[in-house]
Amino acid sequence: MIDAIRSSLAAHHNTQLVDELLQAYNEAKRNYYEGGHRLSEVEGGRFCEAAYRILEEATRGTYTPIGGQLDTDKLQRSLGQLPSASHPKSIRLHIPRALRVVYDIRNNRDVAHLADGIDPNIQDANLVIGVLSWILAEFVRLYHGVSAKEAQRIVDDLSVRRAPVIQEFGDFPRVLRADLRAGDYALVLLYHADSKGADLADLSRWVRPSMKENLRRTLRNLDGKAFVHQSGEHFEITQLGKQYVEDNRLLQPTLSASRRTR
């Protein structure tokens, strides 16, 4: 998937800029899901700098060299003044405005430096990750020749809800923590499965042998807490379940989870 996105964007833009964009995006997502919200916002700034240069290249044919000082205010004004027929509205208005939100958080919310005494928090990180995903999806839509819905699906498949605590061996997701109880273990697996979810048979195959006998009851308890949604023998993690996993740092291959499901 990442190779397809890279190829489609690199057909229109400088390869180094595309690589910077995608690397920053993946690092931002990885840090976010590992609980490194400050680092995810820093990578958001790096993503913005690559995206601004892509916009420069798309509209001018040249861009500010990497490492050079970007005048983002001037660039945003010049993009907004372009004739409506010259470039899509996303290039002229929507993407620049979205980048400004992330860039301002990067520069003014105690991420890169101490500015106003406000610590980065999950609210900022949620916003940054959502905006980065939308911007990348717009680039994919514009240069991949697909609908907005398909572009978002392509971007979502890149790294959404990938759990660092899991290593895949073929079609077997191995949880790399020995301290998780059955509920947390099942949630991590479903978090990794994301919107695809998993059938009871698969979950029974993936959990530890000692968890198999009571797995149905474990999942029923999670459903009662609204951490998972059950449809017959199929289970998907809910937004509340995802939040629980992230808040309790269950995605890290460490022994530092702060509380457990039963």
C-alpha cells in the first residue's frame, strides 16, 4: 500500500519530498499509538514542511530547498490568490488551511519549545493525527485518481491502529507481552484488527491456551463495557475500547500498563 501511494505521488512530485511526507506521517502515527503525543506533534510539523513544499512545487514548479526557511504565511496567501481555474480548491485553500492548524500547534503549544506553558495533550495529538490523515488522503485523491472515500480507505490502511506490541507471523498476530490479562489481551488483538474485526474462532486461535476456555465470557464482559461490539461470532473494538487501550499504554511491548480489564 505504501509503495502504491509513494509511486502515485512521486509521479507528480519530487521523490525526496514524497518520502519526507510519508516518513513523517508514519512516524507521527507510530508515536501517537505508542503514547508519544509530543513526538507525534513534532512529526506533524515535519509532515507540514514537506506538504507545504509539495504545494509550492505543484503551483510554481519549484520549492524551498529542504532545510531552507519556509514563509508559510506568504505561501498560504499566494495560494489563496491563485485563479480558481488554475488548481483544485484543495491545493489553493483546503490543504493550506489544514496545514496551518497543525503547524501552529507544532510551534505554539509547547511541542517544539516552551512557549506558553501549556503541555501537549491527547486533544492536540488527536487533532494533529486526524488532520494529517485528511491531508494525505487529499493528496492521494488528487494524484491517485480515486474518490475521496477510497482515498481515505487507502490512507487508513497504511498504519491505522497498528499495535507495536504485536508482531505478525504470517496470519498469526503474536502479542509481545506476558503481563496482559485476558480482557486486555483480546482488546489489543481487536485494536490491531481495527475495522476488520475478528471472529471468535480466530481470537481463540490467537490468545494464549489458558485464555481459550473462558474467552467467550471475556468477550461478553468487554461487550458489556462497550469496549467491543459483537455481531454473532464476530467482534470489533469500539472507539471506547480503543481509547482504553491507548490510555493504558497497552500497545507498548513493556510491562507498564496501569490497569487491567478482568
